[in-house]
Amino acid sequence: MHFFATGASATTINFDGVVSSTPAAPPAGSVFPAVGTTGSVSLDIDDSDPSVLLYDITRPFPYFLQTIRASVSVPAYLSGSMFSNGDYWDYGAMALRFGAYGPAVLDTPGPTGFFATGYHSFRLHYGAGVVQPLTVGELVLALTDPGTSGYFSHEMDRQGGGFFVTRVDFSSSMSAVPLPGSLPLMLTALLAGVAALMRRSRAMVG
């Protein structure tokens, strides 16, 4: 399941996730989540200008690739995030993916410790009926499709050597439509008006 929250210039999409792979032999004292542990993956998309192209060679490189931030969380175990301006960026008819260094946190690092930054990877597959999105606005709409799925690979780099990757898979089982920032206020006002009419009707009947 996933849901949307909108702000002045960003849309956040949250997906339920589950750990599909975990380090086989973590350092002593460090605790990684077991396969099957539940977590979440989220996308923060800057859609203040929905017409911005996902891949536009006419714009400065960091500008258009900063539009998306992917985050992962497995409560009581780990969390991490990255922006889409990393070493690689790729999108096609059925997938969007990128990888970058970003914050990496392990709740129980053990005596050896880990660096605060790891190299993460994100991949998203669109639903079968989705036409390849070309703009930021089209991407937000594409993510309403119930066939959306993907994964976030969270990397911890051990101080002294060693890389420990936890992969969290996600998928959506229901569609949701993101609401413009002003629409919730309009709906609230409409519901308040309906409630007032109902109270007035009951008072007249009484």
C-alpha cells in the first residue's frame, strides 16, 4: 500500500516494504534486520514545476537530478536516503533507477562502527499499463498505478573495511490519487457546509 502527502513544492509517496536480503555475517555486536522484517520506502519528489523533464540535457546536471529523494526505513534497525544526482541515473519505458552516496544509519553498529554514508541503489518498476513518464508531473501520476514495485538497497560501510547491504523490496496493492495542496482545504470546507445544512434540516424538522 502507498499513500501521498503534498506540500507547497513536493509530493511524498510512501510504500510498505519488506527486507528481502540482509548481510549473511555482520560484524560482532551489529544487528541487521532479518529477511521478512517490515519497513518502508519513500520518495520525495519536487513537483513545484511538473513540466520539468526527468532527463533534460539542456539543464545543468545537478538541477534536474535533485528533484527526487529516495529514503528507506526499517524501524529499530536502519535508515538511509539519497538524492537522484549520484553516479548513475537511468530511466526507460518500464523502470526508473539511480544510485548515490547518502546518509546511512545502523541503530546497533557494534564496537567497530560504520561510516555515516553508504552507497545506496534505488529501482522502481512502473505498472504494466503505465506509459513511460517524461516529466516530473507524469512521474507522480504514474506512481498512482497499483502495479508499482521496486527496491532500495541500503549500504553500510564498515570502518576498517567491508560492505553490508540490506535490500528492502516494495510494491503497491492499491491506487491512490495525489491531491493538490489546496484541495484538502476545499474538501474540508465542503464537508463543513454539508454538516451545517444537516443540522439546520434537523432543527426545522424538530
